[in-house]
Amino acid sequence: MVSFLRIFSLRNLLVLSLALNVSLIWRVLYGKDSEAINGPSLDNKRKALRTDSMASEAQATQTTHLYMPSSSSSSSSVDSNSRDRVINLDHGDPTVYERYWKQTGDKSTILIPGWQSMSYFSDAGNLCWFLEPEFAKEIIRLHKIVGNAVTEDRYIVVGTGSTQLYQAVLYALSPPDAAEPLSVVSAAPYYSSYPLITDCLKSGLYKWAGDALSFNKEGPYIELVTSPNNPDGHARQSVVNKSGGILVHDLAYYWPQYSPIAAAADHDIMLFTVSKSTGHAGMRIGWALVKDEEVAKKMVKYVELNTIGVSKDSQLRAAKVLQVATDGCKYPTSKEGSLFDFAASIMEERWNLLRAAVRQSGLFTLPDFPPELCRFLNSSFAPRPAFAWLKCEAPIEDCEAFLRSNNILTRGGKHFGVGPQYVRISMLDRDENYDVFVERLSTIHRRQSMQVDETAE
């Protein structure tokens, strides 16, 4: 019996050892084949990009390659089940910020008792009587530490997002007794919602008059200056060369994760929004810095007539978020630094990946931006806009339709006052969607070649 057990145990050990060795050899061979076919995962490419972040663009061109990521890569990389799903990058939904705010935990959490914020009034003695004092204080703190806007001698007007503030500005600047509507213009490519918002009510006070570059009508007008510009990311100035105009500066993207902060903006009317500064689009909170008291009063009146103020709960939450963002700049506790350090790192990484994908595809081009010194981050870098302004080269005529045929949803150039060869692509989606987009964009030329070959057969 003992002899039998010894033989049985020895045989089992031999079989087990053989199985383990075969398994190990198979995994090694399979892993090498998989990497040879699919190339490194996006996680490995990200590490390479971080290592080479200080290298020149020429060197990056030689060393950065995009392949189909290995199915064995981590969850942030592209897997085979994702390659054909629809990726919607039409909207600038800033979900890329979720990861940062999750790590802040209770620091960005507030508790609002049931009895709080019941009155219409926040500060009856203030010109903007529905502006929460705590929110106003945090707005000033954040602008002061970032250095992107002058707040001294300005009135703060809060709105339900910058969209309501834009409507309030049009109402405030339009003469009520004018013989004809006031013309509203912006240089193309302009923000796609400007024409829609301006004309949605068919107001007799103002109307959309198109591209500021070709505007030559006599009389007063409003020129919208979006800087950095949505959709192409370039810094903007007024382009209408005539008197009688009123400038409105939309500075939603003038934050250090998108653009170098060269100086504090100092304009008569400046619009900002929480959605693009901290990523909290769902709060629906924006603010305007207004120099002229009468204009500010009329803007407040519009918000009063439109919504009888702005949600106090949203303002209190926004105040907490801005406080955490500002405190993170002064006393960083996270390994990823402040909110702006975190976002700037992600935007740089994403733009590097996108430019590599565009180079590999051979079908598209992107705008180039000269580097500039950022006084806040104390470094020189090229803008990394929240949107990519992608151009499809010939023979592709309709870029939006072409990308849609590859399950990538974007917003075409016609919505921005230019031709269909352009599209706007959001750079602010979650990692898993952005990874699929970059991988797919880099291999579109191969997909098209395969489709042509199949059709020929």
C-alpha cells in the first residue's frame, strides 16, 4: 500500500510539473505574439509619453507609435469589444475631471439642511441680490491665485451657466427703443450655439449677423470674442474695425489646463463657467465680471425675469468646489498636485496621443500653437484646448460624415460658420472613450483599405 502511494504521488507530481511548464511556455509565446501583432497598450504609451515629455517634437515623432492595444492590457486600454462601439465626442461633457474629484472625498462634499436656502434672497443689499456671498468670495479667490482675470472694481453677476449670462448680456446691451435689432457677430469659426441662442426667441432687440470678419453694416453692434476660441483653441481679439461696437469676452477656457495664462484679462464684460474650469457642468453655474454698473443691473434684471434668481444649492456647492480648487493651489495634498496640475497633465497627454494618431493616419491635420509662458504654472507650453479642430484632407469632403461612418460622432464645420472639411472633437470625455477614439483614428486608413479590398473582391 505504501509503495503504491509513493508511485501514485510521484506520477502526480510529474504530471503537474509538466502541465505547469507547458502553461508557462504557452503564455510566453502567446504574449510575444500578441504584442508583435497588436503593439503596446495605451498604458505603456502613456508611460512613454510621460518619460519623453521633455523631448523635442521631432524626437517624439520618431519614438511615438500607435498600434492596436493588446487585449491583455488594463481596463483603461482599448479591448476588442470596444473597437466598434459608437464614440460620441460631439458635446464638451467634462467627465475627464471625475477622477480628480473622487480623490478629494469629503473635502468637496457639503451638507445642506432642509431649512437652508429657502428664501429667494441671498444678499438683499447686493446689486446681484441672488448671488451667494460665499460663492462671490471664492470666485475672487480663484481668479486671484490663477491670475487669469481682474476682479477689482467689477460687479459679479451669477447665472444658470454661461448660456443664461450670454442672454442677459444681449438683453442688457440692446437699446429697447432702437429702430431695428442690434447686430451680434463673432469671427468664424465661432461657437456653434451663438447663432441658435441669439435667435431662439426671435427677439426684436437683437439678431445674429454672422461672421465678424465679413461684417460691414453701419450702426451699433455686439462682437463676441471667445478666447481661447471654441472650437479651434486659438487666442482671439476683436476683428471688426469700426466704431459703435460693444465687446463681450467669453473666457470659459482661459484656465491653465487649456491655455498659458500670460496676463490677467481686463475687459468690460467677461464670462466664465464652472463647467469648464472645474468640470462641474451639471451644476449649471456661471458668472460674469462686469465693469459698468448699469449693464450689471440690466443683466440682473434679465435673470430675475427669466428664472427669479439662480439656485442657491448650486451656488453653495460651486463655492465649495472653487474653495477646494483654490486651496489645492496653495496647499497641494494630492500626489497629482492641484486641480490645474492634474488637468494640465491629462490635456498634454491627450494632445500628444492625438497628434501621434493624426500623423499615423495620414488623413487629417490639426492646428499648431506656439508655446507661451504661463505665469501660473511657471512653465512655457503650447495651448492644449478642450476641443480638437480636426481637418479632413482630400479626397474627404465631409469630415463629420466620414468619421460617423467609423462610429465617431463629432460636430461638423457648418455649425461653426466654416466648411464641412472641419470637425470639432471634445477632448474632455472619460479615458475609456478617449482611448477608443485615438486607437480608431490612428487605424482608419487601414480600415478604409480593407473596405476597398472587400468591395473589389
